[in-house]
Amino acid sequence: MRGKLWVLGLFLLLLAACRGGVGEIHPPALDTGTAFDMSGAPTPGPGTIRGVVVDEEGPVRDAVVRVKTTENKTLTNSAGEFILTGLPLQEPVTVTAWAEGYFVGWVDDPLSEDGPVTISLRPYYTYDNHEYDWFSAEGEDGSLSCSHCMPCYEEWIQDAHSRSAVNERFLSMYNGTDLEGNQSPLTRYTSASDYSTLPLPPNPDEPYYGPGYKLDFPESAGNCATCHVPAQAAHPGQEYQADPNQARGIEKEGVFCEFCHKIGDVTLDPETQLPYPNMPGVLSLQLHRPKGEDQIFFGNFDDVTRRVSKLPLESESAFCAACHYGVFWDVVIYNSYGEWLESPYSDPDTGQTCQECHMPPVDYDYFVYPEKGGEIRDREKIRSHYMPGAADEAFLQDAVDLKVDGVREGDQIRVEVVIINDNTGHKVPTDNPLRNMLLLVEVVGDNGESWPLVKGPRIPDWGGEGGTVEEGYYAGLPGKGFALILKELWTNVSPTGAYWNPVEVVEDTRLDPYETDRSRYVFQVQGEGAARVRVRLLFRRAFKELMDQKGWTDPDILMGEVVLDIP
């Protein structure tokens, strides 16, 4: 716990009264949008107020002045002045003001005042206190404290961000273990004439539970924590010494509430608009951790009062860039943000942001429970914190379009399969290079037997060798695979998930946004009777061999299926 209990009390009060959540996607267009010329303006009539927005140095221009929780808003002019009409006369309201770089200011029941009203804005602090203690994860503190007032907590707790530090697949890859804790032998090395040592492939005579960062670099923590355990890596000097195995307290909550809402900016290369390759995760984030009596939480609403400021960045894809772009040994490995940036989805007029897809509107109209003082708002501007992605079946099934045509020509069945990445703003699959898609094409006769493929592509070896189709070993079957295939330069292991080693891209068959993949298959008719064409598109967390080594049992997700009956 903190030394001063008022800080926690303030946090709980703030959460009960406001959210500042990553919700509203596009800043709303201003109704009036232009500054008023106040000279000679008539005396306001009923439901109209005049006023001025100021800071300690004088007027604040282009401040958004709003009747709280409504779309009734305007902008201040160069003298900080505004006129706001349409205020309800039946009940008192709160009018708020916000400008970039300031806390939200407000005035209650402005119609009760004689003459113009004044709304004062206070600039928020811009420093980052590296000694700040995040709210503890013990008891009722940490992100759990959000649950009493905010429905978004129940969404976040189901999302991968909340488990990024404790995800079993992540930790087994980091440590080189399976899910039972069995660890592969440390990497072996051999001497070379022009190098001091070179790594060797795994010894086939020893038990092997898959690769691991700590097998290759047992004396180093690496930079995994900069994305997976950002609170741990945010300590000065700990950026490359933060070991996810040593995460404690709120660090184990991964990307948690307070962390996200203290991000004030993201550092991007002005030429590429991408993070710098040597600044992954938290290294590219500007945090606003307070000291003394300072405190701030950033959000997406400009009318949430008490130590809150709107941050337009939270509506932009750049907010996601730091952890969704990763370069290792000059090879781009994670790149969903860069893929989006290069796609039509990044067009500011016709595209979509990451938040628009991954944080859809909720089906309720408050972000604080009404019994906790929450106010009714437009539900289209309250965004889900469930953030569906690679683990969400419905989300994956909406990612691409699968079309199939089949025809009998003599003693052959001809099948054409078309896959269109028509609803995803990055490659499919994306980010983690272990992810892959498998297209399975099958023609079955009346007797239930599969007819042989005589022409067309087959699923590559990494689709699974050495087992039965029922167990998910699909290598050699009619179909295709879609993946980023990496090969380790020294050991030639491929496909590899050990991208922390020097690797090269062997093949990239993933689908770009709006890309169409077309494949054709010819099957030999066996006997008489009708034929049934069955085409499935599966999403798989990792290559089958690696999943077996690690003991991962995540089932394949059916992204699409088409069945055709051909007489």
C-alpha cells in the first residue's frame, strides 16, 4: 500500500465518477466549430450562457465547451470566449471545458449565475516519476478496484492484455519449457574458425520441449517484458533486465488499467511513422506517473471531471504501435501496426483505426454503473475493453470471406477456392509468427471415402506430420497454408518460433488487406454417385510440431466452412 491513503481514495473516487476509457473512437465533430465574435453580442436569452475559458496566463482558445454527456458543444474564440445555447431550463446541468494539455474544467448550474461564467483550466504535469508505485494488486487494490464501479473491468479481465504477463504459452516460450515445467536442454555451441562459437540444433537424443529464450540467452532477461510486463520494464535501468518470471504484484496484471491510462504519448520515427526498432513496448511510451499530490488519468471523453484529460491519441492506431511492431536482428517480426499503416485502412477519411475493430461499441449506455453515480451516455461512444483478437471465434470468422465453386467434368471434380481478406486491416494471420491458417479441401463420395487429388496444392509439412487427420496432422492433404516462415541462420531450423535469434524470412504466404487468394484443385471421381465438397479454413495458434513439444492444447478455430453437393 502507498504511504498516503488519500491517493488510493482519490483513485477510487475518480474511477467511480469517471472513466477516461479507451472507448470513443473518433473525436466528435463540433456543432459550431468556429469561434464566436463576442463584440456586440446580445444579452443571452433563456437557456443560453456566455462565458470565457482561462488558464493562469489568460484566455484559452479552441477549448471544447460542452453540456456534460451531450453533443451540445462549441469552441472558444481567440479571447477564450464562448456562447452556448440550448441548455435545459428544467434542471441544473454541468458545463465542461477542455483543451489539449489541460485537465477538464467545469462549472455547475451556470444558468443560476448572473453574467458571463468563467471556467478555469489547469495544465496537467508532463513529467514521469520513475519512483511511482503502481497501485498494488493485493486485496481490493490494483485493477480490481475498478470492478466495483466499471463494467469494462469484466471485459478487460477476459482480454489477452490482462494476461500478457502470465500467459502460459508466452512463459513456456520464454523459459523453453512445456506446460508441465519440463525444460529443454540449454543450447549447445561449437567452435568455428571465423566466429567464437555457433549454436547447434537440438540434440535428437535428448528430451526436447521446444525452444526458449532462456535456453539461448540464460544470462540475459531480454526485452520481452517491455510489452508483456510493462510495469516491470518501466523501472529505469531495468528495461533489459526485467525477467517475466520475477513479476510481482500488479506487474502480473500485464497491460492493466492504470498503466494504459497514464500513457500520454508514443514516440514514433517521423520518417516511417513506426516505433524505433530499438524501442519496443514501454520504451516508446511516455508515461505520466505522478509525485506528491499530482495525479492524472487520460481518457477519450472531454467532459469527465476531476484530474482527467482527454487524450486524442487513445482514438488513434498509433496508441497500439509500441507493442504491435517488433524488429529482431533487423528482421521485422511483429508488424500488425505497420501492416495497417501501409493499408487503405490507415486512410484518415475512409479507413478504420485499430480501436474501431478491436473495441466495438458496448450494449449499455454508461461506463460507470448508475448505482455508483454513472451518467447515461451515447453507447456508440463507449467502447468494449474485451478487445477480441486471435482467440475470439466470432471475430476470426468475420475476418475473411471464403467462397467455393465445384463442378463435375467427366471423371473429375474441379474445385476453386477463393479467400478474400476483406475485413481485416492487417495481414491474416498477423503479429506472432507462430500463428498460421490452414485451408483444407476435401471431396467425399457416397460411401464416405475421400477421393484422391490429382492436381492442386497440398498443405505443407508444418501443417502437421506423424499423426492422424483426426488429431490435426494435415500435412500433404489437399489445401494450403498461410504463415510467416522463419529460418534460424545458424541452425537452419525452420519454421522457427525462436525469432530472438538471427533469422531470415523463407516465405510469407499471409494475406494482405483486401488481397485475394485463389487456388484450384482437381479430384479423381471414384465410383458412381454424388460427391460432397467440404472446404474448411482453420486458424492455429502455432505450428503443430511446436504445439506438441510444448503441450499446448489450444484447439483450431474454424474461420469458415463451405459444403457443396455435386450430383
